[in-house]
Amino acid sequence: MTKKEILKVIISVLIAALTALAAGLGLSSCNVTRTVTTRSEAWQKGDTSVVIQTKTVESYDASKKGL
């Protein structure tokens, strides 16, 4: 191998290692929020109406341990 080829291999390995490190740090945590809304309407006599609405919000936080 020539010096030029060895240098290309070393640079490729360094780029792969830095890419893996950046991916590991970038994917170390996540946050998920889910909202579920249920609505029910029941009309009554005259101008009186009833609306029942429920809303559930769930949140999940996760982080990668042991960097």
C-alpha cells in the first residue's frame, strides 16, 4: 500500500468513528406525547344542549443510561 492509500483508510476509519459517536449522542434521549380526545354530543329539547368531552394526555420521557 502506498502512503496515499493508507491515509485514505485512516481518514475513512476516523469519519466512521465520529459518525457513530455523533449518532450515539444524538439518539440518547426521546420525548413522546400522545393526546386522545373523545367527544360526545347529546341534544335535548329547546335550546339546551349537552356536550361531554374527555381528553387524555400521556407523556413519556426516556434517556439512554451509561454513555
